[in-house]
Amino acid sequence: MITYEEFIMIHTLYKQGYSIRAIARMTGLDRRTISKRLKEKGLKPRKKVEYKSKLDPFKNYIRQRIADALPNKIPSSVIYREIVDKGYEGKIRILQSYMSSLYKEFLPLKEEKVIRFETAPGVQAQVDWSVIKGGKNPIYAFVMILGYSRYAYVYFTDNMRQETFQECHKKAFDFFEGVPKSILYDNLKSVVIQRNAYGATKHKFN
């Protein structure tokens, strides 16, 4: 399964005129994988494989027992004894894991509200480094993605020096024909040397 960054990268390189063979050589990905992903408009999640459990025949019973007892909780040892009498041959930890998932479903924790927003065109971009190949002859990818359109710019280098980092920004701005109002960085050493170095939210920048 490839990452979202790799998915964006192969699509961007293909749009820039690179062949599948060249993209495979640059990224280290299999040509068949690249060819398959280029046919997709979005990265499809891997299908979840469900395995049979010794607990499956008793799940409806357990669910009903817990639902009837709410808001009180039933000890797992009590439920374990009950289903063992009904023929359960599995371990108690499997039961405990299932009961925990049920309590999260029936008694969800109060989560902090997250304010989600869509950025307007030209307002925000995200920048990150991606390691394509390590070793003596490394290949790094500078990636800038626009927040509104998710349009991406990728530039390959053999180093992540500060002057290269700044030059990559200039190349990205030329490519997009503009400069976003703000850029998000995810703790890049190219940007932040040490978080909270001078106190809370007072970081030491490169």
C-alpha cells in the first residue's frame, strides 16, 4: 500500500512528463503499482480483512447483556463465566477487547470539538520533505501542496540543505505562479530546530 504523499508524487511526476519507468526508478515503486495508481483519481484505502473469532457466536448475547445493564458496567469476568457455560473456548482478553469496543460505542467519551474549515484559494499551502532513497546517493523530494485545490509541486534533490530548501520554495512559487499567504510545516528541521526552546510556543527557528 502506498502513502498519500507517494500517490500525489507519482501523479505529479506523470503530469510533468515522466514515464512510468522513470517514476519507478526515481521513487523505488513497482511499475505495476504506479500504472495501477495512475488510473485512480484518489487513493483507495486497503480493504479491511475480517478474521473469524471464537467469540463471534456470543457477540449478540454480550451486546444485549451490556445494553441491558447500562449505564452500569458488567465486569468482564462475569460475562466470561456466562459465555464459558454456553460453550466459549477462547481467552478472556479477546472478550475484554470486544467489551471495551462496545463501551466506547454505547458510552462515547466527550471529545473536544474540532473546528474544520476549508481554506480559500491562495490562502494556504503545506510543505514537507519526503525521503525517496537513502544511502550514499540519496534522493529527497520537496513537496508543496495547495490547501484549496490539493494541487502539488514536487522537486527532487540530493540534499536537504537550507539553501536548497529555500530554492525549492522559489521554484514552487514559480510553478504555481503565486505565493500563498501562509505555509504549514510539520516540525521540519529545515524550519524549527527546537520546539518551546524559549518557553511555551516560543520555538527556535532555523
